Amino acid sequence: MGGNDDHAANVLARVRLLARVGEILGAGPVREDALRRVAELLATGLGAQCAFDLADEQGALTRRIATPDDFPVSPDAPHGPAIVLRTREPELCREHLCVPLIAGGAALGALTLRADALGPLELELGAEIARRVAAALDAGRTEDRYRMLFDASPMPMWVYDADTLAFLDVNDAAVRHYGYSRDEFLGMRIIDIRPPEDVPAVLEDVKARGGPGAPNAKIWRHVRRDGTLIDVEITAGRIRFEGRKAALVLAHDVSERMRLERRLADAEKMEAIGRLAGGVAHDFNNLLTVIAGYAEILQDRDGGEEAAEISRAAGQAAALTHQLLAFSRRQVLHPRVLDLNEIVAGMETMLHRIIGDDVIVATRLAPRLAPVEADRAQLERVILNLAANARDAMPDGGALTIETANVDFDVRYGEIEPGEHVLLAISDTGHGMDERVTKHLFEPFFSTKETGTGLGLATVFGVVKQSGGAIYVYSEPGRGSTFKIYLPAAERAPLAAAPAAEDRDGRGSETVMVVEDDPGVRELVRLMLEANGYAVLTAADAGEAAGLCAAHAIDLLLTDVVMPGVNGSDLARRLTALAPAMRVLFMSGYSDEAVHRHGELSGSEAFLEKPFTERGLTRKVREVLDSP
Ligand SMILES: Nc1ncnc2c1ncn2[C@@H]1O[C@H](COP(=O)(O)OP(=O)(O)OP(=O)(O)O)[C@@H](O)[C@H]1O
Ligand SMILES: [Mg+2]
């Protein structure tokens, strides 16, 4: 009976022992401290001495735990750990019991016990404990491997608590990329690395998804320790971390990509606005040609006050459409090879005058500046517009600096092609601008001033672009502004200004055929030419024009370039085949540069830009008729 009781007590003690071992191993990843506690438990519960030997990747054993410290069975003892590691079978001899630790098919090490009386019961118990220890060790090793992936990942990663949003763990890449130390990170919540204005959206996002973690990447803004904002693509997964609901986050910095995308979008936006503005200005020009032309005729007829008013208003409207054409890069430029230094120097006195006494104007002009090919008057307008803006930004005085320099780009820089360029930089010490303003700066009609038209910088933009250059702005609130214009350097040396074309009398008696689809413009041109002695035939389309050409001797064909169904240069080619002596003059609301670039004209043809006055028209007609 007593023997039975003994046995029962013994079994109970062992079951308890196993339960305790299970508790220790189940508490978390198993490392040395857990093994030590298991060893101590065996020592007290079983009265056994105990050792754990673990194998490294190459299979070499090291003693990790020994109770007592001088545990007598060495790893390579007969029937000891090295043997069981190889045979994968437990060994029981009188002095000790040795069991391999096997998990997932791998032998991880060995457990060795030493006690007075070792029998099958101890063997069974030892085997069971070894099995549990091995399983726990294996889980720990897997976690170590993941830990290594996390720590060594080149991409910033972190884990945060689903409920408190506090950082629970961060990797080295996050520390490097964000500039916070690990401890700083662990003292923060994920909303602390967001710009304050984004925090409500973050909280809303977490709530909407019923907790943290988003399988689909999403782009957010983060703040680095030094305050810089970065665009980050976030991918997150829900995990359990040390018993808590958490999210594992992968952060991919896409700031550079976003910057390029924004730049492209900006360029496309400006292109679209340019097309719209250019289209409106073009159609409006036709109307203005009619309005201004008839006003001129009325005025000539009876010298009326009212007609003069109409002329004046039409003149202002034409100036406005001109600015829009300038912005959309469709104004007529007269490029010459120029010395920018000379232009700036020539404007200094005028700049002093318009800028006022409390602003210092300084110039820093590079010696041996390369020439540029551009329209002189337009470049002066660019400088004037920039200087006027600078003055407006410095109501309490300051300094305006104009610099020139030779810059050689050996690789493409933004929209600037590689090669030699001339830089024109205009800086002020004024109130500067924030991002909201710099974003829209060059759009027509964007102004923050009560009386501003918002066309100043739109014109500058158009002129620079049409001249093959690029413009950049650098500004911050309270820090002044710098506008940098890069123009491609010209190969030829600057020429002296060409003499103005001599004024010709525009009258004549030749026969002119006007081909124009807009009836208003067609009639007006007829009136203007007839008033100056010409015989005029008019046609609305190609068919009509061909008919007239066959029936009459025509000296000059005056045709619109862009008409529905037919383009002016095709028409001219067809008609001059019928009448080889006939001269041709094209007219269009677009600049000759734009018309030529779009392939409508080849470049050598005579060209008249709309809107034109009677004088402008007849002078050009005369010039073409008189040309050799
Ligand atoms: N040097 C500068 N410093 C600060 N802000 C500037 C500067 N240059 C331009 N801006 C900002 O850009 C806006 C647009 O300038 P833009 O020259 O196109 O029009 P505007 O000056 O407002 O009108 P206008 O040229 O008809 O007087 C200005 O209203 C101003 O807010
Ligand atoms: Mg302005």
C-alpha cells in the first residue's frame, strides 16, 4: 500500500514538474535564462544535476547551462551529449541520462541529467522535457531569424501598439532614416511623426479600418527629427507582439519620386493652361481685329470721339491678349544675339527710378558672359516684371540684386538640356512666399495683390520658355526670394542693333485675293485694302479661291494659315502652281514662331500677325509686293 502511495506521490510530483516546465517554456521566446530555470527546477524537483549543451550551425556543442557549475559529464563524454546528438537516441547509463533536443528534424543540443538512481521513469520524464525544450528553442530560433530580418532590413520598419499607438519596436533603418534614437522612438506614438494637420486623418484612417494595419500601400507625410517632411509609402500588417495587438509597418520613402511627379504634373498643368489661354487669345484676336479695324475706319471718316474710345479699349484688349499669347509662348519674338550684361547695365538707372530710394539695387555681372539669343524688348520686360515684384515684396525697403553668370550643365537638370547656359538671377530681401504661392506663381491671373493682374510672372514664364530657357524660384516666408533664369548660350557674338525698317507708304493698285474663313475679318481686310487703292477679291474657302484664281490675274494671295478643312500653306502651294507670279502673304493670330513650329509654314514665307491695323496691313502688303 505504502509502495503504491509512494508511486502515486512520485507521479504527481512529476506531473507538477512537467507543468512548471511548460509554464517556463510557454512564457515567451526561450533563451538561456529559461533554460537555467528549467535546470534549477530539475535540480530541486528531481534532486538531479543538470546540463544543457547547444549545437551551433556547424554542429559544435557548447555547454550553456550547468547546475552545479562543475557538472561532471563533459559534452564529449562516453554516452554523453556528442553521442546522442549524432545517434539522435537517448542514452541511459548508471551515472547519467542524456537526451537529444530534437525539433523540426534538427538536433539542437542535448539535456544531461545526473542522479543517484536513474531508471525508465526518469528516462521518460527526461525525454518529455527535452521534447518541450527543443520545441521552445526552435520557436525562439525562428523568432531570432525574423528579428534579424527586421533589424537588418534596409527599409525603415516598426511595430506599434494597436490601442495606444505607441512605438513598441523600431529597426536600425528607421533610426537612421528618421534621425530619432531608438529610445526617442520608443517614447513616442505614431502620430508624433506626422505633421499636426495630418493627425486627424491618421486617426480617422485607423478607425475606419477597425484597427491599425493596412494591406494596401498608402502614401502619408512623416516628419523627421530635424523637421523635414518626407512622403512615405506605408504598408502595414496586423500582428501580435509580446501578447499585444499591434501593427508591423514598412515605410518606403517616396519623396523623390513624388517630387518628380509633382514637377511633371506642374509642367503639364502649365502646358494645359497655356493651350487654353492661347486658344482664347487667338479667337479673341480675330474679334479684336474687326473691332479695332472698324473703329479706325469710323475715326478716319468722321473723327468721332466715340470711335476713338473704341480704338483705345481695343488697344488695351489687344495688349491683354498679347500677354496671354506671351504666356502661351505664341507671341512674335524677334530674337537677336545679345549680351545680357549690357541689357542689365542699360536698365540700372530706370530700375533705380521705379524701385524707389529705400531699396538698394546692386548688380553682379560675370565677366566674359556668353551671349544669348533672345528678344531684347521681351528680356527687358522680364527684368522689369521681376524687379516690380521685388519692390512690391519690400514695402519697408531692402536690397535687390541682379546677377549674371556662365553655367555649364554637363548633365540634364530638370528641363534644362546639358550645355552652356547663361544665368540671370534676381533676388530680393522681401517678405518671400509660402508653398501655396510658389505653386501657382506662374499661372496667369494668380495674384495676392489687391490691384495685381497676375500676368507679370505668366509673361515672364512664357518669354523664358519661348526663348528655350527655364525659370526657377527659391523662396521662403520672411527669407526673400530668388528667381533664376537659365537661357541657352548662343554661339554667335552679339550683333549691333539692326536698323529699323524704313517706313513705306502702303498704298497700291494691285489685285489682292483675301482667303479667310472668318467673315468679319475678311470684310474688314477688304475695306482696309480698298481704302488704299487695291482691287480686292475675297474667298471663304479653298474651292472659292481656286475659282477666282482661274478667272482673274491676282498679284497677291493674302491667306489665313489655320482654316477649317485646309491649311493656308497647302492652299498657297496649289494656287501658285496655277499662277506662278502670284505673291503670298500669310496672316494668323498665332505668332510666326508657333505657326512655323507646328509645321504649317516652312519659315521663309511673309507673315502678318493678328490683330493688325490698317497701317500694319498695307505696309506689309506693299513690302511683299515690292520684294524682289
Ligand atoms: N519677389 C517676390 N516676393 C514675394 N512674392 C512674390 C514675388 N514675386 C511674385 N510674388 C507673388 O506672386 C504673385 C504673382 O506675381 P505676378 O507678377 O504674376 O502678379 P502680380 O505682381 O500680383 O500682378 P502684376 O504683375 O500685374 O502687378 C504676386 O501676387 C506675389 O504674391
Ligand atoms: Mg508682378
